[in-house]
Amino acid sequence: MATTRSADVRRAAIVGGNRIPFARSNSAYAQASNQDMLTATLDGLIARFGLQGKRLGEVVAGAVLKHSRDFNLTRESVLGSRLSATTPAYDVQQACGTGLEAAILVANKIALGQIESGIAGGVDTTSDAPLAVGDDLRRVLISLNNAKTLQDRLKALARIRPGQLVPEIPRNAEPRTGLAMGDHAAITAKEWEIGREEQDELAVRSHSNMAAAYDRGFFDDLVTPFLGLARDNNLRPDSSVEKLATLKPVFGKGEGATMTAANSTPLTDGASAVLLASDEWAAEEGLPVLAHLVDAQTAAVDYVHGGEGLLMAPVYAMPVMLARNGLTLQDFDFYEIHEAFASTVLATLKAWEDPDFCKSKLGLDAPLGAIDRAKLNVNGSSLAAGHPFAATGGRIVAQLAKQLHEAGPGKRGLISICAAGGQGVVAILES
Amino acid sequence: MSDWYRDFANSSFGTTVTKQLGLPRPAVLRRYEPGQPLLPGPAVVGSAGDGRLRDTVSALLRDAGVHVQSPATADGATDGEKPAAVILDATGLRTPGDLVSAHDFLAPAIKRLRASGRVLILADPPGEADSPAQAAARQALDGLVRSIAKELRAGSTANLIYVPAGAEGSIASPVTFFLSGRSAYVDGQVMSVSAAELPAAEDDEQPLAGKVAVVTGAARGIGAAIAAVMARDGAHVVAVDISAAGDRLAEVANEIGGTALQLDITADDAPQRLIEHLRERHGGVDIVVHNAGITRDKLLVNMDAARWNSVMAVNLQAQLDITQALLDADGVLRDHARVVCVSSQSGIAGNRGQTNYAASKAGVIGMVRAWAPRFAERRATINAVAPGFIVTEMTARMPFGTREVGSRINSLQQGGLPVDVAETIAWLSQPGSAGVNGQTVRVCGQSMLGA
Ligand SMILES: NC(=O)c1ccc[n+]([C@@H]2O[C@H](COP(=O)([O-])OP(=O)(O)OC[C@H]3O[C@@H](n4cnc5c(N)ncnc54)[C@H](O)[C@@H]3O)[C@@H](O)[C@H]2O)c1
């Protein structure tokens, strides 16, 4: 049964955003922690909107790869920032959906009148990622810690074997299948017959769109430099389909493999934050309203046993949200479909166009249909910027809100983000 | 930035060494701090002939809590404490012969002047004299004050203000500035005031309270100091710099409770984006400081077009375009608006290897002079400030010899600090400075270059 939107809640306003330039793993931010990056990102946002010493309703953020010492990552970042120390904060984590989910949480509290303002964000480092030790070594170390006498300690130490000393480096792999996310995406790409060339074209367009956006100053009020980086260092303004065609596939096997390092996002470090508020609060503070968050939806698929692709959940979330809002897929001026892999974007679009799939899997009488590709990721997306998992949602929300604001009032934008664990988050913004 | 030589010369060992070797001993200058009295001691006020400003100035000083002394009597008797300021009202001058009374007043008074003292002369402009003799007498003060400035030691300064008939009401702000610690590095300067409508009295401690001030090039150096002083004086500062400097810009904004706006002032849409930002966020602007500037040095014969064009674009064209757009945009530039443009000593004296820079900075001086009447019509002002050798990260990277010589060839025998430029700009931005318009104020410690 389709739910309907309650009419008497107010819509949360998106005031603006900030992020640090995204950096490829082990490059510019190799020495920065999640807390360093999130704090710097908050401080950039605070400077942009004059929030020094202010108490906001809350700050919500998260990281996908998190050290255990960072149990209170967001609150610690708030305490290190220029916000009032009386601003509450909490962490969330929904894999690559974290940033958008955080924005939905803050927006919902604003909509319900529980808070007037809040920041939603996300951060990830693949350079300063937590290292885990194997279970064997962990047990030895714990008994060493518990040992009372020197003899007991020596005994405990004697149990260590060289093989145990190799740490477990976190991988971008699904715990239940052991497959890398890219390998999952490759299965879906094959299923949907996504070609190599269309993937490379999408990647090239992402780079050229984002480079042009930087050149025209579009990111001047969305990005603040960090540790010597002023632009995303994954960005290749001169990338071309010919150049990309020379790359060898890295995911999938054999003849049919299409996914390369260029049409897949690299491991990336970075952070983003979005300032949300009630219209009243924004007006009182003399701050702009770029857009409103209209609605959002999450979905999950059974990629383990259910025969659905790992990154296909947004495909399921979308018709639910559209129906609730009485909109069709074509009723939008901009589409922001997160480019985890070029093939994911293309498979998502293809699924929405496919009558059989839409009928059998989504229960729709007619397919959602095609979108105008000229409205897709117009200022570049993750293939160009990179994809620090939890930071991507904040990047997209702020970027889309600004696009809508530039286009004028009454424009609509759609966000679709896939996430590990077979999850997906979609949302509608309107200026 | 530390001045090692000044600190050394003022240490007890350094004092002995510098005295024996006859080396200069640069003083630690009296600089402004909030809550500080206008002067650290009494002021002597005298006049040459029947001056019309003496009483106004004395009253102004008394209001500011300064004890006003009478000039020394003929036999040299004085009433008490050494003066911190010597003020001569020379508006009574008729002929060069009258100048002897200026000498009679100044000589004994200056002899007793304290360290970081102030000599200030007020006179009518030579251009408005009744006779050539009177014009000569008035112009003579120009040479007199510049020479006094060179003779003064221990951080004292001498300056001259020309006050035309009808502009008497405008003198409080400049007189206060030149006596206070805000003018620490302004020395040997001659400026004019004009008649202007003064807004209601302001808060002494927060003269810029409630004002919105844009400062370009605010991420570092002089711009960061301007932003800090403006905020200290009560303004909300919109700190502007290029996006590549955005992290330092954010730090500056957060430090002073202002906001950061990443904007390349040379971009085609920069004026429009700035105006939209000001309209949306603040409903308008009161103060605009065009501080952003760059150097691309090369001898003229070796200079390529890129060097020439980039310097012109940042230092001059952007100031012109943004100011014009602000004037054209309805209601953005508020009543009593203040625009201050940063020029340079190079724009006055010229500098080898800086044809592009000097041309751009001289252009700024012409620009404010030409725009002043238009601004006056709107009850606004536009002025320039020309810094001399200011100790910044930029100068810290200069070769030791060049830097040492550059910083010493002025009457105060030291480089200025960014805060000295900032204080002058903040003063020009005050509502009370309505009578200072179209001027270029040098902040150079009376540099020997272009003097
Ligand atoms: N330092 C001195 O001794 C001295 C002497 C005379 C004049 N000045 C003038 O004072 C001003 C400040 O000098 P400083 O020593 O602090 O220099 P600086 O180089 O330390 O700072 C200048 C700032 O302007 C910014 N800027 C440059 N181009 C810009 C653009 N297109 N848009 C926005 N911002 C831009 C820079 O990023 C920088 O932050 C300049 O106009 C300079 O010419 C300095």
C-alpha cells in the first residue's frame, strides 16, 4: 500500500554546504584522521555561515571506516570546532548512504519542529583506516593484558606466531559474499549488458563536467581547501574516451569484463557537511535557503540469496518515493545518481526503463521510463571527485541544492545513492 | 613578525653597542589598544597668529580626558609634566614673517616631547590663500612638518592637516587619529579635510559597531590584520579571498567572528556575485576595503603581457569594476559608505622592476581622487592608503640585506606592521571620518622613497 505524505510538517531548508577537496587514498590526506577532516569541514562551514559560538540543534555525521577510539567521532569533532560546545551530536552509519541518511535524520527533526537547525555530514579515510588484528593474536594480547606475573606474561607472549602479526587491512568487500563491491557491480553490469564504451563515456563526462564547474567558480562556496589541496586530486579535466579505452579491466572476469580503474571510483579520503534549518531560523540568521528536502526513501535488497544486485536497492526505493509524492521519474530538472561505478548508474537507469523488470520486481504496470541524460550529474559526480564513502551524500546534497538555487525557484532534483549491504537511499530536493 | 634589530637595540647590551657605534635605535612604537587613553600625557596647544581652531581642538582634547597645557612662557617656564603631543593651530598665518611664531611655539615644546609623542599642525590650504604671501606661508608648513618628522626621535611623529574654511566640523576624527596610537606608523604626512555632514556620535570603543565590512585579500598579511581590526572595532567582516586560500580565509573568519567568501575578484561575475552575497546575507554593505594585491616583478624590457595583465587586473581593474558595480546596484552601498583602496609606496615613488605594480598602484590614487566628489554626493567617502615597508610573510622572504635596508630607510627606522595599515583603514572607515575624502594616506614611517 502506498503511503501518503503528511501535509502539516514543514520542509527542512538546505542553507548550504562545505567539503574539503577529496583526495585519493594515501595521497594528500595520508596523515589526516577522520576527526581532523570532519573538524576542518565543520570549521569551513562555520566560517561560511558565521556560526562561530552558535548552538545548533544537532550535528549528525558518520564514517564507514572508523577506529574504535572514534566512538564519539561527531561529538569530538564538534568539540574541536568553533561551534558552541553545547551543540549535541551523534554518529550514524549506513555505508555509502551515511551522508544522505544523516541529512534525512536532521531534516526530519527540523520538519517535526524538534530542532531549528542542524548539520549533517560524513567523513572517511582509507589512508588512516583502522587495522584489525586476527582473532588469534587478539586473544593472546588480551591474556597478556590480564597476566599478573612476569611468568604469565612471558607465557602469553610465547603463544604469538609470526603469521598472526600480519594485520587485517579493511577491504571494500561484502562480509557475506567475500566479493569486492566492484565484483558485485561487475555481475550486475554483465546481467544488464552494460557496455565498456558507455561506462567510459559516463566517466569522461563526470570529469569534464566537474572541471568546468570548478573553472566557473561553482565550487567556491561548496569547498574549502585542506592540507594544500584546493581541488579533488582524482579530477582529470583532460580525460578522454580514447585514453580510458586503453585501461585493463579490474573487476569481473574474462572477455566480458568492462570495469576499469577509471570507470570505477577509487578509494578516497574526504569529508562533507550540510547546514539544514527551518525557514524561520535561516531568515533570522540572514542565511539563504538554497532548496528544501522534500522527501526521502530507503530500500534494501537481498543480494545474498534473492538474486538481486548488491547496488540495486535505489532502483526499488525510487518508485515508492515517486508514488508518495505523485511524481514521475521525468518530473525533475536535475538527477544526481551517485557514480559508485559507471556501470551502476547505467544499470539503474536501464532497470527503470525495463518493462519486465519494473513489472516483475517493482510491481509497476508501466516502467518508470528514461530520463534526459543532459540533466544527469551536471557538475560531475563521484567518478571525478572520488568517493570517501560517508562523505558522498553531503557532497551531493549541497551540490544539488546549489544547482537548484541557480536554476531558480520551483526546480526539482533527485538523488540516488547505493550502499554496501544491498541498501539504497533516494531523496527529492526542490528550490 | 619580530623586529630583531629593534629588540636588540633596545636591550641594555644593545643600547651600549648601538650608542658606541652610532647605529640607529628604532623605538618601540606606541600602538593603539582598546581602552587606552588618547594620549599617555598632556598636550600643549599653541597658535601662530589668531588661529580659529585652537579652542575647538582644546575642547576636543579635554573631552577625551587629555590635560591641555599652555605653551611655555617667554622665560621657558612650563606647567609640569612633559607633553605627549604638541599641537599648532597655524590658521592665523598671514605672511611668511608670521612663521617665526610657529618656531617660537614649537621649539621649546618639542624639546620636552615624550617618546612616541605627536606633533600636529593644522592650517588653511595654500590653494585658498588671499595672497601669494599667505599661500607661501601656508605651503611653508609642508616643508616644516616634514623636516620636524625627520628630526624627531623615539617613535614620535609629525603630521599636517589642511582645514579649509567650513570644514572645521570635520577635524575631530583626523585629529584624534593622528594623536592616538592608531597612527603609530603614519609620519611626515600632509592631508586635507573637507566639509561634510557628520553622522551622530559613535561609540568610542566600537566605532564600527553594526557595520558590514568587506575586506578583499583577507586570508593573510595586511588583509587579515584589516579584518581583525575592523572586527575589534565592531564591524561584521565579510572576508574575501581566492578559493585556493580558502582554508586560511576560514581561519581568519572564525578567529574574528566574521564570514568567509571565496571569490576571485578578477572573475567576470565577481562584482555580481559579491553584490548578491551582500544583498542576500546582509542587505547591503557599509565598508569596502580593496586590499587584495599581487606583484609580478620584472624589468619593463623583460616583462611579458601575462605579468602586466594579471597585476593590472587584481590591483586596479577589479577595484574599479567592483566599486562601479556597487555604485550602480540599488541600495547595496549604504548611506555613509566608506571605500578604502590599498595603494603602495611604489605607486608614489616608483620601484625598479615594478613598472606594472607601480602603475597599478598609482592608478588607484587617481581613481580615489576622481571618485571622491561622486562619493561625497552620496554622503560616502573613498580614500586610498599607501603602505611603505610593511613586515609580512612576503617581506620575510626577501634577502636579508634588501629587507634590512628597506625596513630602515624611514624616519622611524623600522618596518611597519600590518596592524598599522589596518588601523589607518579602520579610521578612514569610521562614520566620523566623513570629512576625509579622496585622500591618499601613506603608512610608511615617512619613508625616504617618494617623500
Ligand atoms: N607588504 C607590504 O610591504 C606592502 C607594501 C605596499 C602595499 N602593499 C599592498 O597591500 C596589500 C596586501 O599586501 P600583503 O603584503 O598583505 O600581500 P599578501 O600577498 O600577503 O596578501 C594578499 C592577499 O590577496 C589575495 N588575492 C590575490 N589575488 C586575489 C584575487 N584575484 N581575488 C581575491 N584575493 C586575491 C591573496 O590570495 C592574498 O591572500 C596589497 O594590495 C599590496 O600590494 C603591501
